[in-house]
Amino acid sequence: MKDYKFHSEKNNYLASSGPHVFVIRFDADNLIGTGHYSRCYALGQHLEALAHKVVYISKHIHSNIERTLFDKGKTIIKVPNSIEWGEEVEFVLDHLRDIPSAAFLDVSTPYALENLSGISGYLECMRKICKTVLFDGMDSNALAPKIDTDIDIVVVPYLGAAELGYHRKPEACTLVGPKYFVFSESYHQPTVSTRIIRKQADRLLVTLGGADPFGVTKMVVAAISFIKDIELDIRVIVGPNFQSSLIQDIADMTVSKLHKFNIVASPDSLAEHMVWSDMAISSSGLTKYELAITGTPSLQISFSDNYAHINQFFVCHGSARHLGVYDKIETEVIAQEIRLLLTDYPTRMMMNRAGKTLFDAHATNRLLVELGRLL
């Protein structure tokens, strides 16, 4: 690989330093979903607001998300599928105009976990170029404890990470816990913190991720048809990675004489829809963090046993109820749980308060302060 010099400046805080160049690496296809992209885009927006230059890098990315970044005028480097982990750093540097100050790497995904030697070499090469910040998973999805490569900052921003234990070599600055969970600007708005929990509840939000690979949205819509005694106003979120056949099935199922359905396609943010709703039905992904910070009472449906284990931390803190793994839940049970929560005002109030105590909107500032100490 070419010999690139490391670019650094001695500044304590990025907000007060001169403009830096940052690269943000993520994946967002049908396998990975959109949670990593949402976090990375929120981080990029924050950095650009501080007058820094941001370059997004992705290899496994849905065309809708790639198009969205281009339409928003963002700089994105699309890594070809033929490029392996060991070749990616040189490919990216050949397409960059400036050597970055740091790389934010949201790569703790199956693509990395199934190729530990490849991702280890990638991280080692990247760290020779600039400072590295790894957003890691927890439990079996944790990457950093499985490799020997040094990383400057490891961020594990999840509820329950501390309880499960996270082991990392001491030379890495390790930031663990929900105070480092990055939210987009839309979750910083005053309307989010001043939402009202209505006693007469009839507004339901259905949001099952950016892809919904198992078609759980259809399960929930089918369950709603069992509710006959409450006239519901329902917003169904169709994510950017939904298959066209799934979208058509949902459209066919949401024709109702009793309930009002509104299909919302790929919104930039779910914040306004969460604040509008009286409760939500969500899945295993990072949306449950957004539901919590907006104080939205929710029912969670997991996509796997592993995610079900992680979702229990939200149940323990009182911000959500967990219905189980999707293929083990009866449609009638989903309908019953929706109706119970809609009619249980005290429980919805408790969930609202519990969620808002778990998170705040200052994670990005905390993270950038730590990174600023290294630059």
C-alpha cells in the first residue's frame, strides 16, 4: 500500500478547531438494515454543522439510500463488491482529495464478523492513516474483543452493554452505554420532549425497520383487523429497503372501512410520527432508542432470539413491552396487546417517563470531545 502521512492537529475540542476531513464508513442493505446509516448520517450532519468536511463510504448499500445521499449533495464513495477488506483502504484513499483526520467506522456487521482476518487488516491499515473510531456491537455482535488490532476509540452505545460486559484492551478509549447513542437533530427538538400522553388513545405507529425482511409489518396490519371496538388512526412506515412486493401487499391490506391507514414511505425522520402517535409497534433495530427518547410507549417484536435478549433491557427499564420473536407470536395476541396498551393510560404514562430518563441528545458532543483530545 502507498505511504500516506498521518494528518493531525493538537486541538482539544473539534468544535473550536479548524476544519477537519472525516470519513464515515457504514453498510445499509437488506441484510444490515438502515440503523447504521441513520446513526452515521446524524453524525455527519453534526460534523458538517461544525464546518468539517464529511465523506461517506459504503460497500453494501441499498440503491435508495445511495440515491438519497447523492440527492442531498453528500460526498459518497461506493466501494465495488469486488474489493476485499484488505484492498478497501487504498481504494478509498485513491478517491479522496485530502487525508482524513479520523474515520468513524460503523462496521460491526456480519460482513466483518464473518471475516475477522480481513476486517482486522482493514482496521490496521486505516489506523496508519488517521485516528479510528469504531462503533461496536455488544454480546455476540461485538467485533473489537475478537481481534487484536488497536483502535483509538471504541463506542458501544447500547442499553445493556455495561451489564453484559464489554472486554477491550486498555490502550483503547472505550465509551460504553446509552449516553453515547447518537440521535439525529430531529430528536433534539423541543416538541419531542414536550409530547402529551393522551388518555383517549387511538393513534398507532407501525414501524418494523428499514427493510422488514420477514414481513412482520403484514402480521401487524393483519392483527389490527381483529380490533373492532376502537376506530384507529394508523401510520404504517415503509422503509427504503422494503421489497416492492411487500409494499404492494401492505397497500392491499390497509384498505379498511373501520380504521384509517396512512402509508408513509421512507421519511427522513420518524420523530414527528412518534410524537404524533399514542403508541408504536416496532422491531429489533435501533428504532427502539428513538421511541424511548421521544417517550413513545411501544410493543417490541424481535427478529431473532438474540435480539429478544437485548430487547429485554428496555422491558426492564419500563420503556417497552416485548411480545417475543415474530415467528412465535400469534396474530390475535398482537391485537390483544395493542388494545391493552391503548386503553391503559397509566402504563403508557410510565413508559413515557421511563424512556425519556434513559437517553439524552448529547451523545455526539461527548464523542467529539473524546476524539478532540486525540487530534
